[in-house]
Amino acid sequence: MPHLHLDHLDHLEHEAVHILREAAVQFPRAAILFSGGKDSLVLAALARKAFAPARPPFALLHVDTGHNFPETLEFRDAFARDFGFKLLVRRVQDTIDAGRAVDETGPNASRNALQTVTLLDAIAELQLDAALGGGRRDEEKARAKERIFSHRDEFGQWDPKNQRPELWNLYNGRKRAGEHFRVFPLSNWTELDVWCYLRRERLPLPSLYFAHEREVFQRNGSLLAASPFLPQLPDEKPRRERVRFRTVGDMTCTGAVRSGAADLDAVIAEVAAARQTERGTRHDDRRSETALEDRKRAGYF
């Protein structure tokens, strides 16, 4: 028998497949948190591999802020249709209309934090035992504290001091009524790993990830897309530039980077040389030193 050689991506893929299968066994009601971004689509593609030839036992759950990039929403719908996933969409606007959340006001208003209420309501409505996400430990210092099976209490809150040990790739999904888990099969991946895997697997991607011309303006060090959801201040002058996005979240807080990377090889070369993390372009992460961790403690992704 010839020697079977596994490269770095193979090892990451096998680990993620193992975690997905563990999640399916321990959590009979689970869904994949799907934004239409690169990490969540890699996670969905891995779920197809993990359970082939059967369909994955997870639906895709998207929390729509109402301020998403149109390109992302079009990609989301096409991906779910083409890859045979059931797509569940819950909208922040519905949460606001129900009086469960209040829209922020002011020049830096964003619905990004409001997603937490919509997500927790969806978890309760769907009676989910687990929500699977594409979070990676290299994204931000708060992400680095996550377990792969991340316990959430009956209020959906995350307590970094009350997490289970994960020794020898053993994952403890024991929970009490009302509690749930977030599961992160891509925890040990880096941004560069994700891009290399996308290239290897020839997976489709939203056009936002590649260089294109767009009206943008500068605010507090972030290059934001001009949109009706984000009024410019008097000293902010939109200009047309060639940019791409490293994340594809809410338009009001997702910053672009100037780039000429128009294909996967160019993006990979750019990411390999980058000195700033991908979340370094996120305007909402700059609200405080612990902005992301504070949102996570409240039940954020």
C-alpha cells in the first residue's frame, strides 16, 4: 500500500470533520451560523463532506441586520440553493419592530450589536442545542479564549471562566435545560488556511472579497463603503477607489482595504504579507478595547 501523506490542510479538514460529527451526535438540534462569508461557507462545505452522501443534518441560519451588502445576500441565497441547504433567515428589523431592541442613532450607529438579541431569540424559537460558527482563534484576542465547544448559559451568555477543558480532542457537550453551545470547528485555522482551502476546493465566493471599484470614505481609520445606511459627516467626502473586503458583515462597520487583488492567488499573497488582522478593518471593534469580548459575553457570535 502506498504511503498516505496528509498535508496541513488535510489535517485541518479532518479535525473539522471530526468536530462536526461530534456536534451532530451530541446536539440533535443544531444549525450553522451562515453569513455568506468565507469562513461560514468553508464550514458549510466541510459539513457536506462530513456527512456525504447524506445531506448535512444542519440548516443554515443567517441573522440579517438589514444593512448587509447586497452582493452578500445574493451569494447567500445562491449558495444555499446550489449546495442543497435549508436556509433560515431571522431579521434584526423584526426584533426592532417587536420592541425587543432599539436602533442606535448618531453617525456611528450600527445594528451589529443588535444581532445578539435576534440570534438568541432564534435559538430559543428553534430550540437549538448548538449553533455552529466559523470563528477562528486568530481573528481577535477575544476569539482566542474560545473553546471548540463553547458553553453558553440559560441567558445565552459566555463566561470565559466557566468553560470545559478539552483534552485529547474530547468535547464535553453536557448541558442543562435552557443552555446551549456554540461550536467552532475552524478554531485552529488561520485566515491564510481558509484562503488556501478555498482555492484547493474551488469554492464560490462573494465578489466583495476581490478588488473592485467602489465609493468609499474614511472614518476613524476605517475605509467604509458609502451607503444609505451610513450618512457621511460634513468633512467626509466619498471617492471612488479600488478596494476589497476581508470580511463581509454589516455595511455600517465593515471596512475595506485598498487592493488590486482580483483573484485567489493575489488575495493569498496579500493575506500572507498583511500586518493587520482581518478584524482590524472592523469599525465596531474600535468602540472600546474589549468591544468584541463584551458582545460575546452578552451572547454575540
